[in-house]
Amino acid sequence: MMPTPIQRRDPQQEQFIHLVRLGWDLRVLGVATSLVVPAAGPPLLEILSPSGVRVRIRVIHRAWGWVFTWRPWWSRLWRRSEWVWAEADNAADVIVSAVTV
């Protein structure tokens, strides 16, 4: 049976796809990444900042679309410097510049 051109994906599959694309874009910029796909819970991407801090990048769906966020899990504040649209062409550049500061 052929899949239809437009198929609904599970939200975790969408997250996975966005994170893989970001991981590849970061690789092109020379940043090593690790894709973490837990048995339960959403996937995430880990990178090691130049200062040695492990940064976990998540992708979440908001009313206007998917966004990458690297803010701490306990933070309830959305700061402009801690998220970027997942569909942005320069998402990897924004993340690299934010975590290398």
C-alpha cells in the first residue's frame, strides 16, 4: 500500500525530524551533536558548548509553529535569546552563537 502524500505524523516523529535536521546543520558548522531518543518522552539534541557545558535542545510546538529551545527545563520565562523558529534557515547559526557566549 502506497502512503498518501500528506500523512499526519505523531508529534514525537515531528520533533525527531526537526532535531535530525538541526543536528546535521550543526555538524556542517563543526559542532558535534548527540541525538537522544528516550524510550519514554520526547527526543532531544545534546551539544557540548566550548566552555564544557552540556546544552540540551528541545523542539516544541507552539500555536505558530515549531521552535527549538535550549532554556533550562525549570525556566518558565521565554527569553528571545533562548529559542528560535525550527523552520528558520539560520536556526543552527542562532543556537551556536547563543551557546558559545
